[in-house]
Amino acid sequence: MEVEQSSIQHSENPLAVDERRRIHNRSRTLHQRQMAYKHEIFIRNIDHRYPVRQMKITLKSMGIEITQVNPLISNKTNERILRVGLKQPDHLEKYEEQTEGLFSTRSYHRNCHKFNKQRRRNHHEHRDEHRNEPHRQNHREHRNDQQQHKQ
């Protein structure tokens, strides 16, 4: 009898371990999210054309230390809101004043030429960078050497 019970417990044990691990991971994830937004500000009236990456870059360039950035859409008013988690809780009011109307449509129109210019510059730099890469030339030489050795 004892042998049968231990084999039953042993066969159920992996399920219990997996389930416990999932529960633990879920609770840790929720805790990490809670800590990331422990100190937060909301920036209202966000223009939909602002990329999240650009928002992060802008906030960091303003000296605002962020943990996470999350764009939200209000169910009731359909308003776009940016939820920003902060590292420094003692500067909340200062950051709220700094970010007032920061990513609005008006702000987008003022800055859209900068975004487009930066995108074009990045594209051209990336293209030029990969055009004459030395490792590609070495790869071609290596391939030619291999073909010569086969012959």
C-alpha cells in the first residue's frame, strides 16, 4: 500500500511543482508591475502618431528618470493617456509641470519635421553602414578560398 501511495504522490508531484511555479511567477510579475508604477504621472491628450520609443527618448532627455512607459486609451472618453512610472518620487510635481501638453497634437506638429529628419538620417546611416562592410568582403574572400580548395 505504501509503495502505491508514494508512486501516486510522485506522479502528481510534477504537476504540483509546475502549478506552484506558475503561481509564483504570476505573483512576482504582478509585484514587479506594482513596484514599477509605485510613483507615476499621467500625461493626457497624447497624439497617436508619437512612437513610444520617441516618448521614452524625450522624457530621458528632459532628465526624467523613468521605470516604464505605457500608453493607454480611456474606455469612456477615448482619450489617449501616457502612464509613466518614475524612479524619483520627490520630483512628481516638477515632472507633471514639465510634461504638461508634451505629446499633444500641437507638440507633434511642432516636432514632426525633427522626427522625419532623424528617421531619414538613421536610414541613410544604416544603409551606408551595411553597404561596404568589411566582414562581407571577408566572407566573399573566404568563399572564394573554399571554392579554390575544392578544385
